[in-house]
Amino acid sequence: MRNQPSPKQPNPFLKYGNLAMQMGLVIGLGAWGGKKLDIHYHTSKPYYTICLSLFAIGMALYLVLKDFIKPKK
């Protein structure tokens, strides 16, 4: 019987670099969308930008924590 090689683990640098880029993209899109809504509705203060940015931060944290809590295979 031959020993089967264990599956290769992904490079941690690539894994966490990808997570950082994903977080940046989600937060950036939230801020961009909020800014566009503020311009479209002519708000006196950046309410949409603040709300969507905070929502995007929450979503980004959820995505990262979901990946960390995921059971290892």
C-alpha cells in the first residue's frame, strides 16, 4: 500500500492577502455606493455614506469571521 500525500494547504500569505483584499473591496463598494446615493438625493450630510460604510464593515467582518470559524478539512 502506498502512502498517499496529504492535500496541500494553501499558502497563509495568499489566504490572508485575499481576505484583506476582499474586505477592502466590500468596504470600498459600500462607501462608493453611499456617496453616489448622497449625490443623487442631495443630502445635507453624508447619511447614506455613513450607513452603507458601517453596513459594509459589518459584512466584511462577517465574511472574515465565517472563514476563520469554518472547520478545517
